[in-house]
Amino acid sequence: MTKTQVIAFLATQMNCSKNMAKQFVDTFLETVTVSLSKGKEVRIQGFGTFKVSKRAARNGVNPRTGASLQIKAMKVPAFKAGKDLKGKVN
């Protein structure tokens, strides 16, 4: 499902305009992004948790040249599905 499809579905479900639904989606995504950028996790009961994980530095290989290279440590966003979400998917 694309962002446009999510907005259309939300507008239909909430009986509101697509512009209002787009505002809801954009505001939610911005809230999660800002929280993660500050190092905070976003926990939605029954749905899941968005958090920042640390990835250690490691050695890698350039697939084009085969040359060895060092990949530096970084922070990456992660999502862990909640119990309710897992149950509905399975």
C-alpha cells in the first residue's frame, strides 16, 4: 500500500477530505520522525514500537570492484511489531 492509498483509505474510513487525511498522515509521520531523531522511541499500544538502533562499524565489500571497505557505525530506525499486530497478521 502506498502513502496515497493510505490517505484515500483513511479519508473513506473517517468520512473526511483527502486533504485532511493527508494532514493526519503527514503529522503522524513527522511526529515519529522528530521523536526518533531526538533518540526517543514511539510506542503505540497493540501496534508496535518505533525506535533507534545502533549499528556497529563493520567491514564490507564493494560489489562492483570487490574492494574491501570500512562501513562506519550508524543509527538506524527500527520497528518491532506489537502482539496485537502480530496476531492479526498470522
